[in-house]
Amino acid sequence: DVAPSRGLGDVYKRQVHNAIKDLSKAGIVSRIKGKGTFIQKIDEINDFVFELKNVSSTKEQFYKEEHALLSLNLIKPFDLICKKLQISPTDRIYEVIRLMSKNGNKYGLDYSYITPNLISAELLKSDDFLENSFHTFLKNIIKLNFKKISIELSVHSANNFESDILNVPKNTPLISWITNIFDDNDKIIACTYSCLLYTSDAADDLIGV
């Protein structure tokens, strides 16, 4: 089950319910009564946020015009990334933060993490990266072979950085998901953490409503 709602407040439960409903309409998840909500098979995912192939020119134009690189840094990995990528806290990893906006309205951020042995900083600064989702960029542009992706869907409150960038009050509910990218040995080699304002028109377009 990708999004259990136990322990969430009423507001968060509504946000999660609405997000999953729209993700189901877009074909990203399947809802099975009495069992839960599950990610579809990777070749059935048709929303451009998660797709691994066939990025249309319209979608490419959306990424090019609406995504901006906020920062690219080589950082010490925090605990969650160490566990996911099975690396040491003394290692270094690229953290790339991009801003998502539509018609001048900021509505989301994504944070991507990958080790330097798999990609260069120059490629992460390229237009190709801004024109694609992270895993589409790795698959179609970098030609990095990977076995599968998994998606963890949730809701969280905007932190200080997110509230400042998105111009919203701190603790504003954000729809968030982590996309994990696996190699042939079922090891996570890269991941992206994305969050967006579900109440915005751009969020509806992003999810495919």
C-alpha cells in the first residue's frame, strides 16, 4: 500500500485521498478495494512525472520553460540517503535542487541525489536535465541502465526553505514522493524527492487531471 493514512490529521487525509484519486486517474497507481493502492508496472506508468519513455515535444517544452536549476552541490549525504544508496556518511554525493513553476507561479521543488561516479556536474547543469524528469534524463540522455523504479507517496509540511522558495506559510501541506532508481542488483543508485502545492492549478496539470 503506497499511502497508508493512519495517524494523519483530517486535512492531510483529504490531501492524500485527493492526490491518490488523481494519480489513479492518470494511471500511475491502481486502487484495489479491500487491499490498498499500488504503483502500476513501470511500463504502464503514463504520467510525465514518472514516465521512462516517449517524452512528447509538448512535455519537453514544459520542462524547458518551467524548470529552473536552483542549486547543484557536492554534499555529505544525510542518514536517509546513506541508507538508500548504501554509502558512507564520509562519502560525497550530488544534490540537485530544481524549482517547478507555471506561468510565473512557483508550485514545487525536486531534490535529486546521485553519486559522482555515475554522472558529471556539467551534465547536471545541462538543458537536457532541465527538459526531463531525473530518471528519464538518466535513461534516455545518459543511457544509464537500470532495472526499475519505486515511488513512495506521502504528504508533508513545508519547511523553512520550501516555504521561502514557494512563497507559502511554513507547514503548508505539500504532496510529496520519492522516486527510487534501482540497478540490476536491486540496489538504489539514485533518487529524487519531489514536492508540490496540490492546491495550485499547476499541480492539477502535473498530475494529469
